[in-house]
Amino acid sequence: MTDLDKSGTKHTAGALDIRNVIGALLLAYGVILLVTRLVSGDEGGAKTDGVNANLWAGIVLVVVGGAFVAWSRLRPVVVPDHTPTPEEMKPPQH
């Protein structure tokens, strides 16, 4: 059996792939942190010894979220067309 349908394309998990969900959440939180940094002005880092935690955490979250989304696009999960019935799943008789 092949994973191709009649039109010759593979069925993939698409938006239901957990990597897309995780990547979207990480990207959203990263953008929120970056926007928070832009809105807060130059006072960021006063409580963290001069390191702007919102800026660096936002950059890291955007990069990791983008990596998750790229990973799911480059290596999609292929969903099989045929699901075996319980009779087909029985172990072979010896």
C-alpha cells in the first residue's frame, strides 16, 4: 500500500500536527515579549542586572517557534489511508 491518494499527493497531519501548535504558541509568546520590550522603552533590564530579559527571551522563543514550524513543514507526518481492522491486526497463528 502507498500513502498516496488518487491525485498522487500524500495525506499529512497539517494543522493537527503538534509541532504546529507548539510552534505557534512559542511564536505568539515570543512576539508578545518583543512587543513588551518595544513598548517599555529603555527601562528594560533594571531588575535583571542590565540584561533585558524580555528582549532575549522573546528572540529565543521566536527562533525556537520558527524552528518547530519549519520542522513540521520540512518533515510532515504522513497519515496512512488504510486503518487495519481488528481481524487484520490479529497475530499470525503458528
